[in-house]
Amino acid sequence: MSRVDFGAKPLMYPQPVLIIGTYDENGVPNAMNAAWGITTDFKEVTISLSDHKTTDNLKATKAFTVSMATEDQVVPCDYVGLESGRKEPDKFAKAGFHATKSVFVDAPLIDELPLAMECKVKSFEDGILIGEIINVSADESVATDGAVDITKVRPISFDPFGNAYFGIGSKVGNAFRDDRTLK
């Protein structure tokens, strides 16, 4: 097998497309697109963020939501990653998003995105946001038999090699099966 070297870059699959929801000091909702995030414990999410309107809001409210971007919302989800909330104070509404206040944290749930983690800021240092997951909520439309159905959520992944978004694909097996054997 031959390999192609790309150097030291943040190129990894899959990269979830996370939409970070916050309120500013006046209660105005804001959203931004972040691809560099991961759950790092059972009740913890870690996201790499540079300086944004969202980071100003995090410092003020100490709370945020993390919604999964979806196939049918790819355009507005991309928009909130390209447009600055400092330059466009109404970017949330311009994206076509509507907010419902979380009952668990001082942050907006984005009505158009059916799956969200509701978080409190544990720490934010050197561009690394660590949030305590207080609740996970999902719209009833994406639940099947009391669980979130990934085929109904239709989350997207960011392709850092091709600078594009992709759907989830298809199921290829079950996790934690005892009857698997290597051949």
C-alpha cells in the first residue's frame, strides 16, 4: 500500500457539524457552526473555538446548546459558520432559525435542529470550551421506541479534505456484539 502525506492538519473522519447556540447579554440568540468538537466524558463536551460573538456570549451567560446540523438544514448551518455575529447581529433570524429557551440552561434550542445537548460552561481557556452536559433533548419527530433514530435526525459530517458536507450514509453493523469473529 502506498500512502500520501498531508502533514500535520486536523483531518479526521467523521467531523460532526455542531451548531453552538447562545444568548447575548440582551437575550438575543446567536448560532455558530463548529466542526472541532467531541464528547470527552459521559457528561462533557469539548469544542475548539477561536474568538467569536459566541465566545463573548459564553463568557456572559456561562451556558450554550450544541445542536447537530442536519441534511435539510445544511444551508443555514453553513451560513452561521460563514457569517460573523459581530458583523451581522441578526444572523440567527437571517439563517431562518427560531429559538426556544432551554428550561435547563440559559441558552436557545434551535427549533429547526431536532437534537441538542444543553450545557453549562465548565471552562473556557486557550480556545478550548469544556461544557457540562445538563440535558440532551430531541424533537419527538426523530424518536423511535423511546430512542433517537439517526436516520430521522439525518446529521451531517464535515469533510475537511474536500471542504464539503456529507450525510450519514448507511448502517454497516452493530456495536458491542459478542458473536463477531475476525477472519
